[in-house]
Amino acid sequence: MSRYGPGSEHESAPHPRATVDLHTHTSRSDGVLEPGVLLADAAAAGVRMLAITDHDSLSAYRELAGEAPAGLELIVGIEINALTVGFDTPDRELHILGYGMDPGDDAFEQALAGQRSLRRTRFFATVERLRGIGLPIDAQVAALDTSRDDALGRPTIARALMAAGFAESVEDAFARLLSYGRPGYVPRGGMGPVEAIQAIRRAGGIPVLAHFAQALERVGLLRELVEVGLGGLEVFHASFEEDARVSVGAAARTLEVVQTGGTDYHGDLGPYAEAIADLVIEPIVEDFARSMVRS
């Protein structure tokens, strides 16, 4: 198993070092690192174009705008976990990335604030559910700074479970307790995929479906999303082996949408330099990233 994504192996063949990463997370959602630390680590690793795609929050971008070191372009990014109804998807969600939105768009920020509020409700409902099944993490959660308007998520709960001795790793916590159908799972509220795609479009961004390895098998579904504004697929995700990259890339070409990629870095499994060193990415992603740099 890869250190940077379930169900994959480290690449054995050499590949060019990636200089673009369009999928990362900070402590403003469910990542470990503060935004400034991630930015510095990315610059030190040779990244030249970086998108922080925190869930339902542009806080990290706003904090860092104008602060990127010379030679590194910071791209406006977001990730919205969109609820699916009526068809089977992992965890009953599709993850919609967005790039290039106007960070000053009030309507978009209002929509994200609603998402964050629902996340907070779910977060504390999950803590209560875990307490009810004999896995209290109240002390660990009390030690967190939950006073900021961060997009709270399940990885943070998974780390609290680890600290309390109830899980060996984030992956273990999800596999046994926090994923759909597990005893600690609490359903999510919020946007569906069409709403998320349209919200990103209205804010001037390009919506991209994240890490959907089943893309080629679900082209019919994806065509429906393209019709309402989906603009790309994440072809070069850190968890994808070569066969998945080929398959999702074929779906992107069939649908005539852009191809993106990134580490999906959260910080639990090692330093950023190791994650970006393992990322396989092609120049087509760099071309897209350049088009998303705000002038």
C-alpha cells in the first residue's frame, strides 16, 4: 500500500519530478500543516505552481495571497464533498475540486460558509456517536482549536481516535469506524455535485472531479455532469497506479475535459517532499495550472 493513498503502490519506474501540485490540504480543513508551512515545504521541494484545495474553505489562499516565495505561483483552489443520491459512489460522495474562482465572490463564500457549518454539526455529532459506542474522544477534541471557522472533517476525528488509543492510523480509523456503513459514520449534509459544479462556475472557476478511478466505467454519469459544467478529471492522483491513470485519462479524452493532478497531501504519512517526489504528473497538467494563475 502506498503511503500517500489507499490501494496503490509506489512507482518503481523513474519519472520526472513534479513541479505542480493541484491538490493539497492544510489545517484550515483536514490537513496537518499550517498554510505557511505547506507553502514553504512546497517551495523547498521545487514546486512552481501550487493549489491549496482545502474542503469548503479559501482561508489558506487568502492568508497566503501575495506571500508566495519567488518562483512559486499560488492558485485559488477548493474541494467540495458533494452528496450523491440515487447512484452508488464511494462513501455516497463525489469530490469536486475547483480552480481559479474569484476569492472575493460573496455568493461563493456564503455557500462555503454553509458547507462549513454543516461540517461542524457533523463533526460534533460524530464525536457524540463515538462516545455512545464506547470510544470517547472528548478530551482529544477539547485540546483542538475549534474556535476558528475551519472546515472540520473526519481525518481530524481519526487523529483524535489515534491519540486516544482507539485507532492505529487514519486509514485504520476510516476502515473500521468512520466510513459509510461503519459504526461511527454520520451522514453528511450539503451540496450535491450539480450544486457544487454550478457554484464553482458562477465564481469564475473550473470544476474538476477528484480521484474518481471508476471514471471510464461511469462515462454516462460524467457526461451528465459535463452538461452542467464539469470541466475536468483528476487523472494524476497520488493514489493512482498506471492503469488507473490510463483509464481516467481515457475518460477525460472521451469527455473532452481538462486533466489535473496532485498529491492530495494531508500530512499524516510523511513530509511533503516525499509526497511530491512520488507524484507522477504530465506536462498537460502544467499547461492547465498556468491558465489558472490569477493575473
